[in-house]
Amino acid sequence: MSIKTNMVNCTAVALLITSLSLSMPALASEAGAFIGGVLATKVVSNMNRQTQAQEQQAYNSSRQAAPAPAPAPAPAPAAQTPQQRLDQLDKLAAGGYITPEEYKAKKKSIIDSM
């Protein structure tokens, strides 16, 4: 049942209850009208709470369906100074990761780029 249909039905019930209570003979201090008004208020209040719960549920489901934002790209590494590049090259040579010929060639290119 849609929210609008639910509201119309509840409003009709509240009006019917109120009109019935007003058509009854007057009791002590119009107690019938008072009770009808209290009942109508309760029906309308319940209708409002139900509508709010449905709207909250719709809001929550729409938030869950939204895709998560993509993570920000990693920042580009800062350019190394020639000294840092030479230190790194020395570590590679000391660890045996490059040959002496590769070490000399790379060291020459680093020095030439200065």
C-alpha cells in the first residue's frame, strides 16, 4: 500500500470516529467528543510514525545502494636527488642485485644528468 493511500485511509477512519463521537448524545461534559478526539489523534499519530518509518527505510536503502567513492590515487613519489640515487645504486651493488658493469653504467648516467 502506498504512503498516500495509507494516509487517506487513516484520515478517513479518524474523521469517521470523530463524526460518530459527535453524533452520540452528549454525555457529562461532552466526554464522547473528547474520547473521539483522543482516538482520532492517536490514529493520526500512528499514521505519521508509520510514514516516517517508511521514509527512513527508503532513505537508508538508497544510501546503501550508492557505490562507495573510489579511493584517492597515491601521490607520485618525489623526484630523488642525485645523491639519493647514487646511495640507492650503492645498496643495489652491495647486495649483489646488479653487476659491476651495470653499476658503472648507471653511476655514469646519474653523474652526467647533474
